[in-house]
Amino acid sequence: MKKYLLFDLDGTLTDPKEGICTCVQYALASFGIEEPDLDKLEPFIGPPLKDSFMKYYGMDEVQAQEAIAKYRERFQDQGIFENKLYAGIPEMLRALNAKGMFMAVASSKPTVFVRRILEHFEIAKYFKVIVGSELDGTRSNKDEVVSEALRQLFDQRQVEKDQVYMIGDRSFDVEGAHATGVEAVGVTYGYGSMEELKEARADYIVRTVEELQKFLLRGTDEKKLTSSQRIWQLALPFLLFIMMRNIAINFAAMMMASLGRSGAGGTFLFVWDEEGTLVGMTGNAGAIVSAVGFLAAGAVVFQIARKTITKAAEDRKLLYIREEPRLNYILLAVADMGLVLGLNLLLSLTGVVGGSETYQAVAENQYAAWLPLGLFCFGVVTPIAEELLFRGIFYNCCRRYMKLQAAMIMSAALFALYHGNSVQGIYAFFMGCFIVYAYEYFGDYKIAVFVHILANILAYLVSSVGITIPGALQWPVCIVSLLVAAGCIWMLHRHKKLF
């Protein structure tokens, strides 16, 4: 939730079609141009009038200024009131005001006209600042209007750009917002189309006033939890997860031992001595036991995770209307593979792997399984269960109370500590940050699961198959892999900045 809101006027708060288009019609008639179809004049709604007269009717600057004068001749007394509020606007403004939002109007229309319109509809009282262009034609560009609105809204204080939304219906509103470093919310109920707003790279797009109100107020009605309640919100599912995993692993191990004593399972699951006496379980049996543990752990937190993921998806729904290009999914997958290979090599080359006996024991057990079984148990089952807990619950809970970066680091740190050894801890921290980045970037929990599965499968394949890189090439391959990952993330960041 952001608390500083800049609203465009025409096409966002009010529907000015009749007044604007008939005044444009009046101005064109003074040049001998007859345009009976008001629908054809809709492009004049939003952008500066001078730009529109020059663009659509080939006028030079002098002619455009003359046309504006004729336009205002009719607009100032008649056209200004040929206008109407969009349904739900007064109710939305009251709700935002009740939640303590600081609101301003930033319009390309002259300030004197903006104020008269807002006062006519009795909504001027909701706006701390009202900024438009000047009658002499200055401050007509949207970025200039937005900058002035921010200056007045924050007065002598530092402008908190990360706490501001610019809300408008046209590409000019989006471009003006981005030029001043604030996020833009596009509305399609006005005169800008979904395609126009997508092309302008609106950060968020809503389709109705109701959706806009819900978006701007998201999170404001949530019950405020105490610090102890927030800790318990994380601790309870973690304890349930660990407890159920251990119980299920012990139970599965007992069942597996019972199966071995019965003589079933053969050498696929059990190790026998030359006399046919059961010695122990193979890596295959260990993989199955581990999978049972993670399935049970995932099942016990599933309902909590589903509720949290659903709530997060509902909050994100209005943020990700714009589809991501296919290239971005490819970049994500390549970055994922580069990180996996680069981090594994880096940990090995720096001696971290060799210095952890705990990790050596974990790796020996995991990679002793039959490859397809190991890939399924450790590459699919384990990531699905862990994602329910760490991104489904932990990250989404942290995100409610923290900024993105802090929630990312917190959830990644918990993910690292959970692994219990330095090798997997360091690796899990960086991968945890990347999984959160992917989740936030695409706004889809399934993406987080996909990234985790792909990472585990690749890591398992590399380690289990025993792919070796000649010593002289290990550092170059490590560096290139990490650079490729960084390059892909940079390209994603250029397309859409999360922070």
C-alpha cells in the first residue's frame, strides 16, 4: 500500500467527453473544419491540447494556440460542466481519505479549470494539492505537472517516490510518472486502451473504479498483529513441517526395515551380506523414505500455505495484468541454470564443500539413489514441499510487514538456516533470494516452484552423473556461469524494476 496518490482528471475521475469534444468541434469550426463525429475527437481527451491540434489536424504552433483560445472560449462557461463523475469515484475518494491517504490531482488541463470541476462535483475537499497546466501554455507536459504536484504534496520534505502512485488513463500519464521516477497505475475505464497502457509500460493496470479502489486499499483492512503473533505465524508452520517430516521419515524407515526383514525389496532397496543377512538400506530406499517425509510435511502445512498463497495472489492479481514476453521466461531459466552451476563450482573451488562433513554425509546419501528415482524424490518432491513453507508461507507473511528486499533476505536466511550446514546454507541463501525475485517478477507462485525444481534437478544431475570439468577450466566456467546469470537478471531488471 502506498499513501501518496496523484490522480489524472479527465478519463480517470471524470468523463469529460461531451464537453471536451464539443469544444474541440467548436474550435475546428473556426478554422472551417467540420467534424460531426464526436467519437473521432476522443484522442483529445488527456494529452495537452496544443499537441493534439498539431498532431491530428496538422496545425503549426500559432494555429494551435488560436485553436486553444477558441476551445476555451466555449469551455470556460459551458463545456467545463458538460462532464460527469465516473460511478464509484466519490465513494472511493471517501474510503481513501478515511485511510489517511494523501491525494492530489495532476492534470494537463489548466489548474483554474481543474479546480472549478472538482468544486462543481464537490470532491475538491479530498485533495491536498491540485495542479494543472498554466493558461499561458507552460507546464503542459505531464512530467512537469507530476513534478510540481510532488513538490507541493511533500512541501519542504524529501519526496518519497517509492510511496507514490500516479493514476491515469492514457500513455501520457504513464510516461509522465516514469519520467519523475514514480509508479503508474493505468485505468482502462477511461479513454486509454489496455494496449496503449501496456505499450507505455504501465506498472499496474485496472479495469474498473472498483478494482482501482481495491488495489489502492489492499492491505489496509488486515488485522494488525503483534510482534509475538507475527513470530508465531512463522514458527507454527515451521514446527509442524519439521515435526511431521521427522515423524514420517521415522515411520517410513520402520516400514522399510519391516519390508526388508520380510525378504522383499531385493537389492534395489536393501543391502545384503553374502549369507543373505539384511545389512541396511540402499540409497534408493533412503530417497523413498525422504520423499515420504517431505510429502507428509508438505501435506501438514498445505492448508496454511494455500490460504497465504491465495491471499497473496489476490493482492497481486491487479499488478500483473500485463503479460510478460516469452523471452523473459527464457532469461529466467538461463539465469537459474547459471546460478546453480556457478554457485556449486564456487563453493567447491573455495573449499567450502570439502570443509563440511555434514554436507558430505547428506550428499553421499542423496546421490546414492538410482538417477530417475533421485531426480523425482530430491528434484521434484522436496522442492514442492519446501516451497509451500518457505515462499508460500514464510515469504508471503514477511512481505505483509516488510519491504520487498527485507522480506527477500529474511525468507532466504530462514531457508539457509533450515539446511543445517554451511554448504547448503550459503547456496540456499542465494537461491532463496533468486526464487523470491522470480516470484515477485512474474507474480505467480508456480514460477517459484518451477525455479526451485529446475535448480534441484540440474544440481542433482551434475553431481549424480559426476560431470567433471578439467581443473584449468573450472574457474572460467564458474565465472562465466555467474556472469551469464547476472546478465540475464540485468536484462529482466531493465524490462521491469522491482526495487
